Amino acid sequence: MLTINAAVLLAVIVVLRLRRRTEARSRSDEKLTVVIVLALGVLLAPTPVGQGMLEFLTQLIQGVSQSGP
């Protein structure tokens, strides 16, 4: 039996949609892409991958804020 993870499916859809030329997109198309990306974020957030990304971004932001004046 073949199962497809919803987050992987959404990630593939996002990559395919973002590869299109900007001129070929309408406003509704851009809004749909934003909704899909938000749904992908919601699906990734509670996973170990999402937590790792959050930790990495937190450390990056802390490093940048500490190196500033």
C-alpha cells in the first residue's frame, strides 16, 4: 500500500508552483500559493523537522541580534 505524507505532497506542490514565471501568476494564484505554504507550515511545525528548523532560526536570530551594535 502506498501512503503519501501530506506535508511532502504540499512541499512538492509549492515547489512546482514557485517554479512558474512571476508574470504568469494572477492575484488569486498568488493567494492560493500563500494558503498552501501556510498549510505546509502548520503541518511541519509539530514535527521533529519543524522543531529543528525553529531551533536553528532561533539561534540564528540570537546570533545576529548579539553581534549588532
